[in-house]
Amino acid sequence: MTVCMKLFQPGTRVACSLPYAGVGIVFDIHGAQLPESVQSLQRGVGVRGGNARLDVVFLNGTISRNLSEALVRGSVQWRVLDDVASEAEVKHALENAQTEQAKREATARAEAEQFAAEVLRLKTAPEFTHLVQGEDRYSGVLAAKNIRQVLKRAFPAVKFSVRKTSYGSLAIEWTDGPTEKEIEEAAGNFKGGYFCGHEDIYKYERTPWNEVFGAAEYISLRRNHSASLTERVISDLFTDWSATLEGIERPTVEQFERGALYTVNVPGLSDTLQHIIRQTLYRTRG
């Protein structure tokens, strides 16, 4: 990657591809510039050299201070543009950044006040007196206690196992009864965030509910199916889909449980009989 060699001055326009940035203007320079010492490494993935530090105001109202000269000159994420902003344009950009910063601070204050108010409401709400409150918010211990209470109230006839498998991870297991979707909805408030595959990191989402009643990073579900429920699903399928399943021998529960139906194709459908029974089981309440 080519390193920009021209000297920066107040008003030099730059562009950065990072999400918070965009087109910006250099408004202050600290130290002597040494463009000849800047080296771009691995096609701009890394840089070294330089001496000066730059302050840049972006047109979206954000400011980055103390940027290394080498970064702006040689990084693949940065470009130095040809034209130079006037003194009036620099002043306007800085005023806009000040206005936007004030807006962000006001929004943050309002959100913090709203968050605190909701935390207080949850702590004193009579409908949640059966839940435990505590300081252990994210290990999963407090969340597990409260999930047991939530499920016991919502599905009193079903026995659930809620256990901690590792720090921040819980596993919920039960037989028949509610579907996985129903349990996911019942326990959903206790999730502390989600894994972002694009960035390969776990992103925490702080909520008033988690602050009061706890959270877990991961909540896995496992719904087991009794032989009686499986038999009922098979019977209903062969009654309701009699025309589609004509010519296919009605299987036993044992055949389904050992996966023997993956080789049984259903005419007119792209799924096997094993898959159809399994998907129907997932949707059927016990």
C-alpha cells in the first residue's frame, strides 16, 4: 500500500472506513511530522514509523484525538484526500461535534434514568416477589434459581432440570409438556446477551431485569419426548396425512428412537419420515 507523503495541515481532509468515522478533517497536529519514516506493513494491515499525532473531527459529529501519523498515512482503513477544508469549515465541523456530543450525553443521561427507574420498579413489583434478588448477576447462579421459579409457575405439571454447566451457562431439560419455543420465551429475559459470529465475540446486553434477577450468557434447551407422546404423534400423522403417507408402513416408537426412519422417503416431500416425525414432536405439546 502507498504511504501518503504530503504534510498534514489544519483542514486536511481524510476518510476512515471504521463504522464510527467516515469523512473527517484534521484540526490539530502535535509534534513534528516524519512522513519519510512511515512504513505500511502487510498491505496496510499494520504500520510503523512517524512521529506526529493528529486530532480529527468527523462530519458525523465524532472526534478522534491523538491518532498516530503512521496510522493515517499508511493504514488500509485510512485515506488522505486531496482537498483542504477552509477555516470556516473546520470551525463548523467542531461546532457540530460539540452539538452532537451534547445530544449523546443527554440521551445517555435519559437512558440511565429510565434504566434506574425500571430497576426500582422490578425490585418492588408485587408480581415478582416470588423471585430472588441478588448481586450475582452474570454467573448464572441467580438466574438458575429464578428460572426454576418462573417455569414452576408457568408449567406446574412439568418437572424441569435447570443446572449450571459452566460459568454463565445454563441447561434446561424436561420431558414432554411445553415446546422449546415456549420455554425459550419464558426464560428469554435471563439471557445476558448473544454471540456475534461476524465479530467472533460475545456481546453483553445489560437490562434492568438482569440487574435484579440475574442472567446467563448461554441458555441451552433439551426437551425429551416420552414413548407415549411419540406414539401419539406417529398415530396423528398417519391419520392426518393418510393420503401422503399411503404405502408407507406405520413405524414403531422404537424404530424412530434408533433413527431407522432416515432411509424412509416421503413421496412428494423432500424430507424423510424420521425428520417429519421429529419436527412434529418439536411443535407438539405433551
